[in-house]
Amino acid sequence: MKQGLFGGTFDPIHRGHIALAQAAREKFGLNRVLFVPANVPPHKQKQPLSAFAHRYAMVVLATNADRALIPSLLEAPPEELAEISKSVPSSRKSAPPEPSANYTIDTVRRLRRSLKKIDELFFLIGIDAFRDIAQWREAEQLFSEVEFIVASRPGYSLADVANSLPEKLRPAAHVTKPFEKQPARGDLVLKGATVHVLDGVHHAISATAIREAASAGKPLGKFVDPQVADYIKKCDLYKSPK
């Protein structure tokens, strides 16, 4: 089985996230893609987030129409896990989490333990986030656990992708120099790292802009699934405190 893992805050999940997952599934033959809402991402510990239960509920609603897109509780806070699980049909659940961990390498290793040795695991990520990948915990080991699918966007080159790798995995400067004028597309297959660049699926949608629109009471239909838009409205998410 080829399985994708797509992590993020999903605050809220939007059409760009779904388009990326579906394009990756089609191009790389993924059997399914797990959407893993983060509990408290290490790089966003000071940024206020909506409650995990709200973000997970929105993921469930946004992926409901595609059986290959699976909402995951891998990073659910232990205190919320039991209550959330009651509302999710068994057919829509992924492997339950062990004690909570918020680093990607821990999540990947936990998921690996539920897979067969022959299963392939792909990690989906946008190129902006990938630019910081070398700063992630145990970044080199992460590349040994998964193949990366990086969603590109205009303005980035293949050299940008290569130069984002952890230092020990990064090609020498004279190797990446010719790539500086090449748009980010294709594959990088290096010793210790495989990166597939997914181009042509960029959606200029900002979660910040969605939250601001919701706060102002504006329609959200062009940004998010209608069910997600209804959920945001019914739960008064992103409303500015009065």
C-alpha cells in the first residue's frame, strides 16, 4: 500500500489542502491520504489555535466526499481522544494514537508501526513549509522514514528544493547551481532522501484570510467546503471577541 500523510493545523482546512491531496494521490498512485491535525505544533506554540476537536471536525467534513482521504487522530490530545472517537464511523478512522507527540518524526514512527514493511509512506507538504525542513527535529532521520511530496508554487526553483534539505543530505553547491533557473518540478533522488515535486496545484488560499473573512461575517464558499463553512458559522469560529 502507498499511503500519504498530510499534517498541519488545518485551522481551517480549505480547498487548497484537498486539491493537493487529490493531486498527489492521482500522480503518485497513493491508496489513501491521512489528514493529521496537529495538537500543538512546536513552531506554533505561541500562536492561538482553535480547539483540536473543532479542527478535526472540519477535516472530517472536508474529506467526507472522498473515501481515500482519511481524517486521523494520530496527534489527538489524550484528554479529548475518547470523546472525539465516539462521533467518527469506524470506516473513517485511522490507527489510534499512542501518548501524544507533536513532532513529525514521532508521528511518522508511530504510523510506521501500524503499517506493513512493504508499505510505502509519503509525506505531503507545501514548499513554504519545506523550506524550513532542515530545522525540524531529527530531520535526516525523517527523510529515511518517508518520501516527500512537495507542492510547489510559482517563484521557486529546483535549487530551492535541494538547498532546503538537511546539510548532510544536501547536494554540493556546484551540483545545485544549474537548477537555480529551473522551476521546481520533477524528482530529486539522492542518497538518504527522495523528494517528489508536485507542480500545478497551487491555490492562493490563506488560512489567515479565511479566519479574517469569517470574523467579518463574509461568505467562505470559495475557500472551504460548504459543510466546513456551515460548521464555522454554527460554532462561531474565528469571531473576534466583543
